[in-house]
Amino acid sequence: MRVVTFDGDETLWDFQGAMRRALALAAGMFGPPVTAEWLRRVRDDVAARPEFAGAPMEDIRRAAFAESARLTGAADGFADRVHAEYMRARHAGVTLYPDTLPCLRELRAGGHRLALITNGNSRPDLVGVADFMSCTVVAAECGHRKPDPEIYRYAAAKLAVAPEECLHVGDHPVEDVAASAEAGMRAVWLNRSESRERPQRAWRTITSLADLPALCRQPGGRANGSSGRKQP
């Protein structure tokens, strides 16, 4: 496997932590009784509307702030200010996991081509991984969204390889493991918490990206096996 594709959020970087901090900041701009949890529920309600099916994450978040402003009687233009501040904090707050850069450096040094496949809107250049990626496939830009296997076939075509020549690494059992396996890739499940049952279609399971370079050097292996310092 000379091509390794990665999920972004919760695989290469801590997205949830950055989102929670940015949402708390947004709630503070609204003031009591608005809370981060209430803003999250409004976002979920907006995202469930038919007109937002498949919409970019940023569009949903902007619409959710507009709905929050309407519900709270905020002044015109307030939602735009909240959205701008939220996005600034969200992007600035994303941090790579400690095992990310060492893994990417070792894989690149070993001759592997790397790519990012994501539903999210975190910018690889802002978190420091863009230089490692041969290409970046974003759901909102390519027209396919996980768990649609087509996003993985699209990425393989963009890399000029067959899906069978790719290994995909991600944390989500369905969006990353099942979907990439359905597309024909070998799916490696990153289970950082070591607390979930391994998906049936995972080719291998790892608990840290530190385990990945050695796994990529192996000459194959039986399907649904495990690798890593501790097997879940």
C-alpha cells in the first residue's frame, strides 16, 4: 500500500475540543440564558431540515446562528458577528494529536503518498498538514459525502490509483471503515479510546497513529485482523 488516505476530525486533529471551546465563546456573546448546549440543539434542528441535506457544515452553522438570533430577538447583523467569531476561534483552536506529525513524516519518508478525505471544514493548511497531502478531498467541494463510498472512489481517481491500492485510516466505524471498505480500500480503524467494538469490515485496528507506519510496511495480512500496542 503506497497510498494512505486519512480522515481529519478526531483522526489527525482534535476537532471536538475546538468546537466545544468555540461554541462556549459564541454562547457567551449571546449571554444568559443561552448555553453552548442550547446552540448545539439549534444547530441539530437546522441541520435536519430538508433544505440543508448535504449542505456544507459552515452553511449549516451560519443558518443555526441566524435561527438562534431570531429566537433570542438579537439585533440585525448579530448572527453574522457571532458566526465570524465562532469560525475564527474554531479554526484557531484545532490542534493536531501528538502522534500525527511523526506518523505523516515517517510515511512520507517511506515513499507513501498521503491524502485527506473529510466531511469537515477544518483547513489542513491552518493545522499544519497540507504539505504532506498529495490531495485533499472535501465533501462540500466534490459532491460526495461520507458514508457514501463514492467519495473514496473519487479520491482514488484523483490520485490516479485504484481503490484497492489505497489504505484509509479513520476513527468512525461507518463513515471511515465501512464506507472505504465498500469502495474497495483497506480500512484501518483508529480506536483511540480502546472502548468500542471493532467494526467487522476493518482490515486492521490501531490505537495510535504511531502504529501505522509499521503496519504499512507489512506485506499484506488477513482481513479483519488487528495491529497496535493493545488489541481492543
